[in-house]
Amino acid sequence: MTASKTITEPLISLRICRPSAAFHPGETLEFEYQIDAIEPREIRAVEVSVIWFTEGKGEEDLGVHFFERSRASDVVDGDLRSLQRLACKLPPSPLTYHGTIVKIHWCVRVRLVRRSGRDICADRLFHLLPWRGAHGSG
Amino acid sequence: MARWLRVWEKKRGTRRTGSKLVGTLGEALFSATLFVLGGVSLTTLLVLRALPIEHPFPPGFGFWVMVIVLSSFMLLGGGGVIWTWLNAGTSPERRSALAKRAAAIGPKTMATPQRPELPCIPSDANLTNSPGVKQRYRLPEVQSPAWRLILAIVFCIIWTVSAALLSLMALISFFRGEPEYFLTIFAIPFLAVSGWAIYDMHRQWSLYAGIGPTHVEISDHPLQPGREYWVYVSQSGRVAMKALAVQLVCEECATFRQGTDIRIEQKRVFNRQIDRRTDFRITPDGPLELETRLEIPVDAMHSFQSEHNAINWKLVIYGEAGAWPSFERCFPIIVYPHHDGQQDHHRTADFAQNLPS
């Protein structure tokens, strides 16, 4: 008979409030997240960010458009696990791009900073697409 | 093997197999050791120098070399400890956000920005500060042929003089009856490179003197996808041309580390010929002048610049002359996204047909 030890990892539920996950510059990105399977006292902080990052042949570049760090002392009951809904207006650039050696992705990232020191991340990709139309001569 | 015990770790995409904590501790320990080693050694050196005892080998120039080396150990070690301490326990997003906030509170110029602020899109200030004759702006060239010629001349002079001196010394040794065989063998590749440098200088001179400068002007800037512009090209010189083509080019540029080297890779992802003239003659009195329509593709990606990656648009003038080597001259342009995000708020983005697969 073998004894197994179950290690429960904290859960981060992250959802972008638009099924297509496609946005245009200037539009508002709304998303919500909830944390579960962890005791409130084990959470040092929760960092929520809207970032773009590059992928491909070159070194990875990362840019932060929106960043919010919450600690237990920032909320009334000291519990950072409850459902949070956030929104931010998206910038005009850089747009999502799928090139040959350079790719640009956008994502919402929720990082759970634990007191034990190990972080846990949840990412949800979305697309920042250009407006179409408006042809003319320059 | 336990995760924290691994000596060699691997990088799998953005994830590393090793322990982050062990890595941070190792980095801090290495920097601290370097700092202590430098500090103790420097103190010992200075105390020995200050003591009134007779040194069997009094340090001269070497003393100051030791001071510089040991001070650099202390600086590198101390800096490493501070850097590790600042980075420990801080996520990359938080670091980036702090850096962005710090940049935002930095000193700003008094001038009012003319263009909307577009993150990661390079400024076009250097492309719109020169008015054109036929069109609104005259575009600067990426690398002027004059600079390339000056570099070729300087390199050719330095290398040829060095090669001539080495060859002369080798010849003298033969005339004296004490031949320097090693020097002779060493001088042969020097002479070969010198021959190539003379050829390259002649080629650059031919391109500069025979083909002459290229001027490119554009009706508006920055450019937007789906829009049309007028481009004026003037090519002067004294040459019979086989062909001259105007191309709209987009290149992706990635900078990465390979071992200790930093490499740059460029990939041409879009190349459209917008005009081409064949079999004509350029004289000093009659430069080639052509005016052509330029359309930026409606699905074009905007120009992009980050620390290690870039998407660059440019107009390339490619020429083939009868007796001269072919040449390519590049004129950068900036492409903006379709709109600045402040317009067309009535549109809905709830469609996914344009999503890349």
C-alpha cells in the first residue's frame, strides 16, 4: 500500500469579460479574478498587471500598462481572495503582432505572492487589434 | 533530484527548472565574496604600504594596478549585493511599473508634444526636421555613402601603412642576411587584408563619385496603414543605369545573447516594389527624378521599438549601374497604428474574425 501526500496548489481564476478577448486601442478592458485553496494569512500580496511582452528570437521585452499591488492591510477584512473586478483603458500601442522573429502579446497577469516565498501566476492572453477603415491620401 | 539541489538548471521558455531562491542566494554569496576578497586584499595592501618597514620588492607601477583591480572587485561585489537585494522578492511587472513611474516623474522638456504619445513607437522628430523641395519632408539616409567612404579610407590607410612597415622590416632582414621567417609569414595575411581594403576603398569611391547622392522626399509623415502618399526620388551622378527600383520594406530586428556575444538578426518580412526604371542615363545636368505613389498596406503593423526587438519600415532605393557595383540606400519611415485610440468609440470590437490563428 502506498501513501500519497496531496499538495494543494492555490487556485487563481482569471476571466476577461469579453468572450472574443479582442480589443481595440482606447477601449476598456474589464476582467475579474478570484483566489482559492489558500489561507488568507499565507498571502503576502496580490499583484495584478496588464502587460505586453515580446516572444521570438530576441530577448524577451516586457512593458507594464497597468499595475496594482494589494496587501492584506489594504482590504477591510484582510482577505485578498474575494472576487475582484477591474478595468483599464487600453493604450494605442503596441498592437498584437505575430511576426516571423518578433511576436507581441498582451495579457492580464495575476501574481500571488505567498509568505513562503514562491509566487504563483495566472495569465490570460487577449488581442489588441487595430481599428480598420478610414482610407485617404496623405 | 530535489529541485533546490540541482547544480545545472535549464531554461524552458520563460520557465527555469532550478530554484529561484537558491539562484538568488548563490548570486548574493558570489557578490559578497568578491566584495570581501577585494576589501581585505586592498586593506592589507594599504596597511603594508603605510607601515615603516623596508620592502624587499617595493611596489612601483604595480601598486596602483593592484589598487585599481581590488577597488573594482569591491565595486562589482558591492553593486552585485545591492542589485540582488533590490531584485529579490520583486516581480518583473513590479520592477517595470516602478521604472515606468520613475521615468514619468523625471525631468520633461518644456516643448508641447506635437504628436500623440504612442508607447513603443519611435519618434519621427529626426525624420520631419528637414523640409523637402518637391514634397513636404526630405528623409534622412540610414548610412550616408560619404561616411562609409571615410571609414573605408581611414581603415585602408591604417592597415596599409602597418602592412607596409611589417613587409619593409621583413625585407630588410633578408637583405641583412638574417631573415625573419616568422615576421615574413605574419606579414602575408596583413598584405592580403591590405589588398582587400584598397579594393573596398576603390569600390566606395566609385559608388560615391560615379553614382552620386540619392534624395528621397515624402508628402506626409508619420504614415498610416491604408493611406496613400507621394514619394519623390532624385538620383544624381554620371552613370548609365541598368535599373533603379524604389521598394517599401519592413524588417523585424531581434537582439539576443549567444554565449557571451550579443547578436542582432534581421528578417525582411515585407518587400513591395513601388516603382522601377530601366536602361537610362544619369548626367551631372540631368539627375533622374521620379515621383511615385506609395500605399501603406491596410494590414501593416506599426513601427515598434523596445529594448531588444524592433519592427522597422523603410524606403529602399536599389540601383544597378553598368560598370559600377549595385547599391542599396535605405531611408527609414515611421508607420503609426490606424488611429490613436481617441476616435471611433462607436465601433464595437466584439468580433473575432481578424484574430490571428
